[in-house]
Amino acid sequence: MLNNLNSNLEMIVLGLVTLFFLVLGVLAWILMFKNIYLKITKRASKMKPCNACAHSISTTAIICPHCGESYRSSSAYESITGCIIAGLMFSVIGLKFIELFIEEFITK
């Protein structure tokens, strides 16, 4: 009985880990498409107000020429390349866990 309980618990944990990686992969792909959309729409409007001084600055500006406010994108989730890498990595790991889950399910 205890061996059967351990086997069921193992299957549940493997299924949850699989689901976790697949959800992370899907979220990375969604974030990538969102970032592409934002990059395209920002290019359409050439000017935007500065968050600090409200002067009009270019949408591609790294710093505001009036007050020096930084607009450098340093976060990984805003990077399209980072989202592609994360999406591929999490999707491949999730698919590998699906393979393990099916293999375990068939053998039990």
C-alpha cells in the first residue's frame, strides 16, 4: 500500500513539474510577442513625454537631454532575445518532462 502511495505521489509531482515548465514556456512566448508588439508601436510614435520633466523626447532616447532621466531597458523580460531563449528552454524542458511522464505512466 505504501509503495503504491509513493508511486502515485511521484506521478503527481512529475505532472506538476511538467505543467510548471510548460506554463513558463508559454508565458515566455507570450511576453516575446508582447515585446515585439510594443517595439513596433513605439516606433510609430516618434516622441513621448519624459517621465521626470515632461519635455518631449524621442521614443528611442536612452536618456532625457533635459533632465538626464535614464530610459535604458535593462530588464531581461523586455528583451525579445531573452524571451526567445527562455521560451525555447522552458518548452524543451516541459516537453522532456511530458516524455518522462508518459514513460512512467505506461510502465506503471
